Amino acid sequence: MGTTTPLEVRLNARLHAVQRGDRYEDPLAYWLEQRFPGSRVTAAGTLVSPLGEPLSCAVRAEVTAEPAEVLDAVVAFLEDLGTPKGSVALADEYEREFGNNEGLGLYLDGTNLSPEVYATLDVNEFLDELHDALGGTGSIQGFWESDDTTGVYVYGRSAEMMTSAVDELLTVHPLARGHRLERIA
């Protein structure tokens, strides 16, 4: 079977397990099996804050190829998927920072708006409007809910373009009152 290289990919993406699996882990596992037969994903996880907010995630694998070949191929594949800037791939002693997308965290106030806003407006409809407002500048890839906040994670080529695209919606939509928008990648 030849050389087996341990691979770890640390993704600067705020995704929970299902979101991580759908976006990166499952596609990477399938691609590794096709590109390097005999390879397999061995583990994956998400680092979370004390409040449970996803901060980053990682995927580990055993790959049947030389480390330099693994690193080049995996980085190219993951960048095709739109990996956030600040991600890192490690194959044996080789390490490379990579990523081509920027990220925004939109935090919505879940407790301090008027009761009528929460009673009459649906956050899922707001997310549809947010998707439409992005207009192809980015996409919603994950979310997180706590007792008092909903975090929405948006990734695309330019944080500035995404911010500009959603500015009007965030200014006028009642569910966006008191929001916070942060650069996360």
C-alpha cells in the first residue's frame, strides 16, 4: 500500500458537527478515497466556546501518499470548496496555512427586542432574506443559538462586499435591531 501520511486539517470555520460533515468532512473523505485509494478520515471535531458557540473545526485522516503530495492536493481540493482564510493543513512535518474565503459572524439579539418582534417574525424567513441580500457575494454556512443570541456564519470572497450587500437589510429588519457583525475569517 506504500507510504501512509497522517493528515490534520484545521478549518477556520464556525460549524457544528452536521454542518462540518456536510461542508468539509464528507466531501474530503469521499475525495481522499478516490484520489488516494486506501485513505480514510479517522476523526473530526469542533472546538466550541464555554457557551457552546463553534470556534473552529478539524478533520484527521490517514492518507496513502507522500506528505508533500498530500498537502498540495488537499489544499487545492479544500480551496475549491471555499475554505476560510486562516485554515491550516498538516501532513507529517509539513504545514501550510491556506484558505480563500473571508467570514462574517452576524449575532442577533434574542432577548431584548419587543415581544411583538419575536411573536410575529420568523428567524428562518429572516435568514432567507439574508441569503437573498447576499446576492452571490457569500453564503450562510452555519449558525448557533444560545439562550440570548443567534449567531449566523457567512463566508465568501470578500467580507467588505458581503457587509455592503447586507447593510440595508440589517438596517431595516426588526429582527436585526441590536445586531453585531464581526469579521471571523
